[in-house]
Amino acid sequence: MSTALYRKWRSQTFDEVVGQEHVTQTLRNALSEDRIAHAYLFAGPRGTGKTSSARILAKALNCTAPEGERPCNHCPTCQAITEGRMIDLIEIDAASNNSVDDIRELRDKVGFRPSEGRYKIYIIDEVHMLSNSAFNALLKTLEEPPPHARFVLATTEPHKIPATVLSRCQRFDFRRIPAPEIAGHLRHIVTAEGFGAEDDALLAIARAAQGCMRDAVSLLDQMLAYGADAITLAQVQQVLGAVNAEAVAALVSALTSRNVPAGLSLIHKLVTDGASLNEFGQQVVEHLRAIMVLQMTGDATLLDDQPKETVVQLQAQARQVDLGAIVFAVKRFSAAVPELKGGYQPQLPLELAFIEATQGAPYVQQVTAAPAQAPAATPAQAPKSATGATPAPSDGAISAAHGDAEPAKLDADAARRLWARWKEFVAVVKTQCGQQAAAALQAVRDIAVGEQTVALAFGNNEFSRTLVARPENLACVTDALSHFVGRSVLLECQIGEKATVAGRLVAVTETPSSGPDPLLEFAVSDLGAQVIK
């Protein structure tokens, strides 16, 4: 029976640990200076070398080779640890041995001297799974262990470990391994196993592993079992359910050129071909993020985890679109990916994200029927509003239409047009400010518009008014409204059925009909809540 690659290629010396030089170098120095601590905490993401490093440390402490050669991997002790038959190396899975009785048994046996080596090494994996009572039982032993005992605690969630335990350990944080280093290690494995592989294929596996070496080697094992003589990029994409880079680049090109039919046709083809929409959405976000990085820095070396041909393509696309559009597209597609949960129209979140991204941030459309006829003049720089939003250079009223140099006064017709698009504005607030702010705006009963102020009346719904009036929400909603209407406005949140503003009042005569509480309706319709009478 063959051995899985991740077990066969587990690191056996400090030199073989990839991407954790800050840990291995410190441990080497501690060994050479005989400054080994009695307890260590190895924290970090899964598959980054925590348990392997703990075993290597156990080898080095018990190795019989000369000091500078430890661990040698040839002496009987090193061989016993490699083969998993070393009596003095005790590995405990805290996920299944997390009771206080398990730790008491450990505490009772820790006093016995080692049978084969100089030290007894206790490796407690997933130590954060221990119960509070078990942690308390472990404290005294960690604080004053026998001179022949050493502890290595490994965890992926160090924040769950009590501070009293953390203070008794030397902590080492293992980092996610960069994709180029993972790809280099995969190349070493492929060569040793006698297989061939494309560089782009190994890089795709490394990127899919997201910094986890064990996942990367497991994926490589899966590719080798595919049956081909050489691992190709197309094979990796097929196994992972990924879409080829050309399809991702084609959708982004359609976005930058505002070619909505081409983009929707591409998404439709992906659905009919059975592609993974979730994986495709993640690839689109990654592609847009790379464009954003290039636009902000101009440094292509920051994309060293991308193939060279892809970097050239990204540079060309970065010159075709402005930064603001890319930032909004990244936000919109990032929000769409979690919504890809199947359903009647599983592609709908992607289609909506694509359409909104091509329209601009957010919905750069005119509210008025037509722009004014006079040529636009360059307005003076306006001061910042109380919310911190810089007034947009607009010559129209609520419409953002081009007019005279002096802004026209808002009127009831413009306010009615805002009411007509109120649901659309609430959708924009939901994207930019969150569900709570959008749900609170459903309670608005009346709008009053002054020359620089928009007042919202929330009826007797004090909860919704207070929620929108919070400083963080008020600033966000005001900024969204200013962009939506095309000029800088101030926002007032009021209680009552009629909204009022200081000075000339321009209010909308018709108000929404009274009915159930809007927050209750939102919870039922959007969040799936149930009303229990």
C-alpha cells in the first residue's frame, strides 16, 4: 500500500521546513546554546509545519550525533521518531483527549524518567480544545516540569488558550507559506517522484492551497493519481473546478469596456458548461485585486504568484480603466461570492455584480429627466460637510445635471424623483453601509429637501432613526446619498410623520402608506425570520 505524499514528504530536519525560517533559526540557536525552554507554543494556520517542527525538535533533543549535526536522522533515536515508535515521544490529540482526567493521567506519568533518550517530549496538538479544568490541571506541570520533560503545544487558534498557559510558554507564530515557495517545494517533490509538471500548473496548485503546504502536497498527490505523465495547467483547473484564466480575463475585459452583453453571455456559458461559479467568482476578485495593486503601485513584482503572461495582461487592463471603477468592482464581486449558494438562478449574484460594476459606483445615473442647456462652468472647491464627505462638483440640483455655475435650488419634483428611486438608493446603502442601515431606511415616512439639506422623518420609529443617526452610519449614508443625487448634502434624521428643514421647506406631499414595522418586514423577507404570536 502506497503512502500519501504529505506523509512521505513530511519535513525531517529544520532545513526541510519551508517558509518558517524565523522559527527554525531560533530553535537552532537555542539548541546550540543549550537554551531550550521547558514549554513551547507553536501557533499558526493548519498545514504550515507546527507538528513537524515539534517532532524535529524532539529528534534534536534526543539525537546521539555530535551537537552540530543534530538531528542526524541516522541514529536509532532519530529513526525511532521518524517511524513513530519512540516511547519517550508522547503525542496527544487534545481534540479527543480534552478532559481533566486525560491531563491528570499525563501529570501522573510525567515524573517518570525517559526510557530511551535524554528527554520525554510531550506534543499536545490542537491544545485549544482542552477544557478549562484540563488547562487548570496542566498549569502546575507547565510551570515546574521535571528536568527531563519538555512540552510543545500546537494550535490553530491561540486566542482560545488561557493567558495563564500562554505566559508559561515560548510562543512561535507559523506563517502562511508564500505561493512561490510552495511551488518550489512541489517542483522538488515532482522531480524526485519521476513525474513532469508545468510551472504554471504547480503555481496554480500553490495558490489554491492558500499558504498551506499540506494541502498543496495533497493536491499534488491527487494530480499524480490523475494518470497523466505530466501535470498540466488544464488538468489542475479541471480537477479543482476552476475556470481557465482566459475566461476570467474575458469577463474583466467586458467589464472595462462596459460590454454588458458579452459579460452576461460568458457567465451563461459557464453555467451551461457546469463550471464552479464560486471558484470563478473568487478568481475574478483575485484578478481585479491584481489590477488594483498594479494601479496603486505600478510594481509587477508584487504579483510574483501570477504567471508572467497573466501579469502582462493585467498591466494592459490596468491602463484601460480608472482606479475607482476597479475598487467598486472588487467590493461588488466580493459581496457576490458568498451569495453563490445555488438556488433557482445560481448565476444571478454574478450577473448583478457585473451589471452594477459596469454602471459605476454606485449607479452613476442621472435622477433628472434631462440636463440643463447652459454650458457647465467649473465650480469652486467646496468645503467638507459635517460628515466629512467632500462636496461633489455638481451644477444641477438633485440630478447632477450640468447647469449654471450657481447650483439650482432643489424643488418638490426633484424630491419626488428621489422617492421614486428610494428602493434603489436603499439597495446602494445595503452594499456600502450594511444591512442594518438599509433596513432602518425602510422606516422613512417623509422627505424634506432644502438647498443643502435632506431631512428624513421616521414616524415614531425611534430605533430606526437612532440607528441611522449613529456617527458611523450617518457619515456612510450621507456619503452614499451625496453620490446618488450628484451633489453634497447634509442629512437630518427626525421623528414624526412630516420632515422639516430650516429655511425654505420643500417637502414631498405623498408619503408611504402605514403598515407593519419595516425592520420586521426586512427580517421576515430578507433574513428568513418568523413571527411568533
